[in-house]
Amino acid sequence: MKRLKSLKLKNYSLLVLGFLAVFFALLKPATDPDWGWHRRLGEFIVDQRQIPRQNLFSYTLPSHLWADSYWATQVLMVLLERAVGLLGLSLVCAFVAAIAVGLATGFHPFASFLVAMWLIPSTGVRPLNFGLLFFSILWLLLRKRKFRILPFLFVLWANFYANFVFGLVAVFLFFGLEAIRLRKISLSFVLVPLLSAGATLINPYGIFLWKTLFAEAGSVLMRNTIAEWLPPDAHTDFGLFFFVFLFFVAFLMIREPKKLNLTEVGLIALFALMGIFSIYYVPLFAIIAGPFLVRGLGVVSRFSIFNDSTRRFIKLYAAVCLAVFALVVGPLAQLPKAGLEGKALAEVGDYPYEAVEFLKDNPQEGLPAGRQGNIFNDYVWGGYLVWQLPSVKTFIDGRMPAWKEGDEYVFEDYLTVTQLKPGWEEVLQEYQISYFLIRRDSALSQALRVHPGWGVVYEDELAVIFRR
């Protein structure tokens, strides 16, 4: 009896250590480039009691209509920040992401830590954390066959984060493959997917939400230029780790084919393929593969090359590493950064704090005498400017890579200027650009330094402001 209690205590202790390790691995300060405009939209909804339907923050495409697919998450995050500050918000976001990982792996400590590795580049103080939690809950409900809950889940999900679309893809594929595997079609196999899809229309925008998402999904320009939409690069640590895991999954499938069913194979294959094409889908693949990873680690531990003493040593070594990270490295390395604000936050996030302060103190430096002028800003800094310089409307920010007027993308105009393509000066005239806030070491900065029509009014190690 005492031995059983001791074993349970060890298992619970390892579970807690695993969760803490995942939590600290996913804990980040509010440095995401999109946090600024998410925050401003949340403030707008809370303070104005309105749901935004058009562009509020940039002078380019001022009348562009769009559906804010993150509105409920933005409201929740703003209310959390007002209640517990940026540190509290960072802790909550990390907790949400850690729960998403735990639900996918059954809170298996080692499998959870491995899955968390694929979420690190994508998580932070972001609405995406909540989208991943919904996706993980969906996968748990499908595995537990709690189908009646799914439409209610999608009512919430469609108001929190746009990746509910991939949740629907998983649902339709799950029921289609289950029908093939079981060689029968029950009424629930038809009604649940249809009701779940219909539930997503219960949002402030109705069908317009879907129109917005389809328009963004159809943007080839966005998929070919935005970092998180590009394919994983095997020359990076993240990309190499991802492809190694793909080979590991394939190896286990070949070695243990009887432990897989058609539905699980189909879902793993689909989201693995999506992950190969875009980094954005890798966290979804990690969640889908979570239960399989737990079984895979059990299979590996039973390989004949390991004797009992070797297995015990590996488990002990892994447990010690997990404990050191969860109790020492994680808290010391991550907690001090999680609550950063002001200049310290900007330094960690590589944002132009000093340049923005200069514009706040010297607003006239952006405006030629007697004329109204517009800013041209670095794309990555757009969200930060929306947050920290609300009196100035940006040229572009993270909402806008897929926005266009007719057949012309404003993001394409941005690339024309920053890459100094033919016609870049005409773009400046078209948008009446009177000043730049860009990176000091950019090619555009070097070109403007020798251009007779532009002069430097502010410069530091990171940013430079040019004025016409």
C-alpha cells in the first residue's frame, strides 16, 4: 500500500513538473508584433461598446471593410491586462497554451515538453493561444466521442480565433474517415459537422466573417512573404526539429501499424502535410500528433537495445532535467522578462522606443511646414506604433498583408518601397509620404541617406526618422 502511494506521488510530482516546464517554456513578454493592434481593438470594443467593421488605424485603405475574427479574445485580453497588468496577462497566456498542450498529451510530462517545442515560435501574448486551446479541446472531444458538445464549442471558437476553420476541416475529415473505417454512416456523422459549421455563423459579422477569412486565405502575396506562413526551413533549429519528428512519426507508423486506425492516420497525415507547407500549421499538427507521441515514447522505451537499468537511467535523467528546467531555469530566465513594460519591453522586442518618444515630443518633425503628411513605417513595427503612437495612423501593420483595393495590395506597395523596386518613389508620392520611421540598417535607409529630397531628423542604433 505504501509502495502504491509512493508511486502515485512520484507520478503526480512528475506531472506537475512537466506542466511547469511547459508553462515556463511558453511564457513570454508582450513582444508579439501584432499585440499593439490587438490591444487597441480590444480597448475600442470595451470602451466604445462597438464591434469594428472597418480599418481604424491606418490611413491606407481607410474604408476597407473586414471582420475582426479575434474580437472576443481581444476583449478578454484587455480586461485581463487592466485587472492584473502585462505580467498577469503573460502568465494567463502561457497557462492557456500549457493547458492546450496538456489536453493533447494527457499531461504526459515528456511528450508535453516535446509538443511545447513546436509551439514556442507561435505562442506568446497572442490570441492564437486561445485558438490552440479550442483546437486541443476539439481533438479531445473527438477522441472521447463527445460529439454533441461540438456545435457549442464552435459558437465560442468562431468569436475567439480564426483557426476554427481548421477545426471544421478536422471535424469533416474525422467523420468522413470514421464512416469509411466503420463502414456505416450514422445520423450524427452528418448532423454534427453541419451543425458545427452552422454554429460559426453565430458571430457579430455573420457570413461576412467567412468572406473575410476566404479573402485572406486567397492571398498568395501573404503566403509567400509573411514569416509564419512560409514553409519550415530545415536549415533552422525549428525546421530541423520538425522534420526529424516527421521521420519519427513515420518510423513509428511503420513499426506499430496495428495501433493506428484510418482516422488517426488521415488526420496526422493531413496536418503534417499542412505543416510542411506552412509554419502556421505546425502547432496544429503538434496537437493532433500529441496522443500518438505519448504512445510512441512508450514504444521507444521498449526497444530491445535498452535493458532495464538503461531505461531507469534514461527516465531518471529526463526527470532531473525536467525538474531543473521547471524549478530553476524556467522561473529565473522567463519570469523577469514576462512583466516587462515601456523601454525594457521595447528593447527585448526590438521596437523603436526612443524614436517613438521623439515623435511624441516633436510631432512637427513628421510634417512639412504648411502640409499634412503621412508616415511610412516598418511593417513589423506597425502594431507597436498603433499601440504607442495612437495619434498617428500607420502605413501598414499586421492586419493588412491580404488587404487590397481592386487588384492592388497595399502590402505590395510596401514591398515596392522597401525593396527599392522600379516605381518606389511614385508610391511615396501616391500616398503623400512626408516622413519615414524605419530600421537604421535597412536598404531603404541607405537609399534615403543619399537621396536629395530626404534628410535625417532623428537616429539611434535601431531606428532612423527621415523627413522630406
